[in-house]
Amino acid sequence: MDTTCRCESCCPDNPGATYTRAHMLACEARRVCRIPTREERSGYLADVEKFRGKDAADALRTAVREEFDKLIMKKRQK
């Protein structure tokens, strides 16, 4: 089994698809979408802003909106 790290730092020319910051952001956004209530989601995003900063929280908010848009479009297609 190959255990070579494929992150963006170790493999800047060819990182593994699931080793990128973009994948991490999209994955976290999907996780936030699964938080059951708006209040809990808002609390999570407030914590992100508190601990990671406004830019990180804004990037996650944008990613969450994009994921919710995808979910809405999927439901409409059914």
C-alpha cells in the first residue's frame, strides 16, 4: 500500500483530489449543511469566525450556500 502524502504541500504539481484545501472546504460545507437547525449552523459558523477568522468563515459561508443550492436543485429535479 502506498502511504506517500499527496497533500498540496508535499505534491504541489499533482496533489491527490481529496488532499486539497478545496476538497476540505467542500466537505466541511456538506457537514454544516447536515446540522439540523439554522441556529446550530449559525453557532458553528460563529465559532469558525472566532477561531479561524472572518475570511475563513466567509469562505465557509459561501461554500455552504453553494452546497445548499446544489441540494435545492437536486430536490427540484425529482
